[in-house]
Amino acid sequence: MDWRGRRQSSNIEDRRGQPLRAGGGGLLLLLLRILPWLLRTRAGRVVLAVGVVGFFGARMLGIDLLQLTGPTPSQTASLSAEEQQLAEFVSVVLADTEQTWQRVFTEYGERYEEPVLVLFSQRVASACGSASAAVGPFYCPADRKVYLDLSFFQDLERQLGAPGDFAQAYVVAHEVGHHIQTLLGISQEVRATSRGKSAAVVNALSVRQELQADCLAGVWGHAAHNYSQLLEPGDLEEALQAAAAIGDDRLQKRSGGEVVPDSFTHGTSAQRVAWFKRGFESGDMGQCDTFSAQL
Ligand SMILES: [Zn+2]
């Protein structure tokens, strides 16, 4: 991909090299939890009064105490040049998805709300719970953030046999696809329909949702190629290879188990490739109705 020197997104939250922290939200939760004690005892009320005065006093001096729990520049300084470059690459891809989806949403008379992409290493806390890097990249609808441990790109290349920057871009675009589904209310509908259903029905719905995210990734790929001229020869093949590599049948075979179609939640390699291609060739979100299509 011809990505260097392009605009980077301002929606990257870099939490690499940081210990798992509660952040401002966690601080508030802690406060809520000890609030009964604070109000019940005399000592508690004194602590509360000092805290409130201190907090707003600091505010008046221009210091936001909640911000102080956020990332500090020194923590990211220890990253290697390669890690920094990978983060820049992801930032450029995210910026291009913003541009694409802003345009598409405007065409549909809607407003696009940009997602935040959190870079982390090893473990991360999200509004959907804490997760280890082992789960792979994911999107959390509750905080509308994409979570990405860049070591997944290494796995993609070394263990899954899908190298290349466009393969990595496809992974980012797929997660952004889940964000689109959330903005359009599709994810919420899937959750509501899944409630109380058998595992087979829930998995079948999940497959359709995942294939739609692949198709939406393809719609972005179309724009990246035709509008942004980001693609170079061989790039499309990289994405197709990645889509095939992370199909459920392939992943289950790799893990040594028998392929059990009922437990598929992402679609087979062939399905993932087909839906990505459909989005890529048409560039039309309207082509991504995986819910009424015959799979
Ligand atoms: Zn997905």
C-alpha cells in the first residue's frame, strides 16, 4: 500500500506499554463504591469535602485530575521504530476509513460518528470487559471502540500465512465494519433476535453479521483503491488471503479440531472471501445485505 505521508487519524488511543489501568471511568466507579461510607461517617464526610474542594480547586487552576490518570508520553517512548511505524500505518488506514464512511453516510443522508481505535499490548480494559491479546482484534459496541494488539499482525503473517499491509488494513476495516453495524442498529437487532435462541441459530446470525463486516471492509477497500489510490499491485490478493486465513473452517482445522459447521461464528474461508470481494467490486453498502442473502 502507498500509505506513507498520508493523513493520520486523531482517533487513536495508544495504550501500549501501559499497565492495565482503570482510567478516569474506573476512578469514578471507585468513588461511587465508597460513597456510602463517605456519607455515613464523620471522617468520610471530611474526606469527601476535602476531595470535592481539591478537585474543583485544581480545575480552577487548570488541572483536570481525571486527565492525570491518562497516558503519559514517557510510557510510549520505549516502543521500537517498527512498532511506531505499525501504529502510524494503522492510523492512516483508520483515517481513510473515516473519509470513506463519512462520504457514504452523507450519500445516505446520515451523519458518521468516527470510532476510536485503541492500541494495546497483552491486556486491555474495555466497556465490554477486559480482554487479552489472545482474543484477537475486537470491537466493543458499548464504548464504540476498536481494540487492536499489533502482535496480531505478526500472527497473521507467521502463523496464518497472510502477510502484507493490505491484509492488516482489512483487519482494521473489518472491525470498523462492526462499528458501522452498530451505527445502523444492525448489531442491536442481531442481539435482540438472538435472545433465548439455540446456539445453532445464534451462530448462524453471528456468521451473517461477520460476513457483513467483511463486505463493509470490501466497500472501504473499493474506496481506498478508487478514491484514495492507496492500493498497489498485489494488495487485493493480500486481503483475500487474510480473509481466507481467518475463516472459521481454516481456524478450526489449525487448532487441530474437527470442523463443526454449527459452531462457526465468522463464516467459512470461501464465504469471507466472497463477501469481501462483493463489497470491494461494487463499493456499494447496499450489496452487503448478508441477512437476506442465500449463503
Ligand atoms: Zn468480526
